[in-house]
Amino acid sequence: MNKYNLGYWENFYKKFFYNKPSNFAKYILKKKYINKKSNILEIGSGNGRDTFYFLKKKINCLSIDKSKEAISRNSKKIKNVFIRLDITKVSKKKISFFKRKQIKHIYARFLLHTLTSKEEEKFFNFCDQVLVKNGLLFVEFRTTLDPLIKIGKVLSKNERFTDHYRRFIEVKDLIKSLKRKFKVIYYKKGFGLAKFEKDNPNICRLILRRK
Ligand SMILES: C[S@@+](CC[C@H](N)C(=O)[O-])C[C@H]1O[C@@H](n2cnc3c(N)ncnc32)[C@H](O)[C@@H]1O
């Protein structure tokens, strides 16, 4: 587990109740990337705001998060959707469990930049193992052009620590590292896509097809 974030998300979900769906979730449904008869596995679902949106739109959804607080709050609202799991430590038994689900789509919003690069590698390995062939992977994350890179303790070139850890992602390096397993079918980068209160991050959206 990322040592810089120990306990951070547990406390965060005791006081974060914003429940509107993200623009990214709305975008992928609007553009019909997801067939309604299909399914989504959300990873790093937080307070479940996008999962609840997908469910409302009648899309079958399973969601993973490592935060006990978030999973227990969400599970009080609906049973058998939210699973507490650290995506960087998934057992073979759990991998088989997800494989049996025939996952067609994986969705991870604002997760990648909370992971170290080693953890990111584990995340993509997990996706590669459980996503069906030609399945789609949707990711949205902060890039190296994000203004928040200018604040906090400098841990390395692209890693910062404020009250929690962030790793600002170099998009071209990420795409290069994924080339063998995933094909990029949609790419967008910039400001204005994920404004929230005073934060107008520079983010990247990628939609990847598993080869
Ligand atoms: C920035 S929040 C994003 C939440 C949600 N996707 C959203 O857009 O509102 C990142 C989430 O990823 C979860 N997370 C971080 N590392 C994780 C890991 N290794 N395994 C599973 N979930 C993780 C955190 O608990 C937190 O809920």
C-alpha cells in the first residue's frame, strides 16, 4: 500500500458526500461506449458517485475500493455491489472471481495519480488479466501540467505530498508503457474537463481497448 496515503481516504470519506456523477462518467455513456446490457467494474470508486450513476442508468456494476469507510457507507445504500479490495494486492482466487464475471468495461477515475508507478503497473496487470479481449478500459487522471504539481513536498520529479500523495502523470510515457497490451481508442487532455470547486485540473482521459 502507498505509505503516504495511510488513513487519508478513510478520513476523507467520513466527510465527503458530494454525490453528482463526474463529467467523465456522463461522457462515456453519452457517447455510447458502454452497451447497457453490459457490465462495468469500477476501481477506486470512492463514495460511489459514478457507480450509483451507472446503476441508475441500468448498467450492471461491481465496484472496488480499498477504503473501509467508503465501502461500508456505500454498502448501506446497496448490497452486493461494493467490494473492499486493494487493487495492488489481489490474490489468484480473486482474479479468478473477476474473470468469471466476464468484465467488459473497467472504469477508474482519479485513481492512477493516487498510485505510485509500481502500483500503477499492478493496476494495469490486473486490468489485463480480468478484462475480456477487446474490453474497454476508461481512465481519467491528473497530468504533469496540473497546477497542483507546484505545491507540496517534492518526493521526486512528478510525485508530491500535501495532505496526501499525488503522482502527476506523463501521458506519452504511460501510453508507451501500455502499447503491448492496450490500444488507445480515445485520447483527450486539457483543462476544464473536471472542474470541482476551486480546482480546475489538467487531466487526461484515455479509453483503451484490451488487445
Ligand atoms: C481521488 S479518489 C477518486 C474517487 C472516485 N473515483 C471519484 O472520482 O470521485 C481515489 C480513490 O481510489 C481509492 N484507492 C486508492 N488506492 C487504491 C488501491 N490500491 N486499491 C483500491 N482503491 C484505491 C481511494 O480509496 C479513493 O477512494
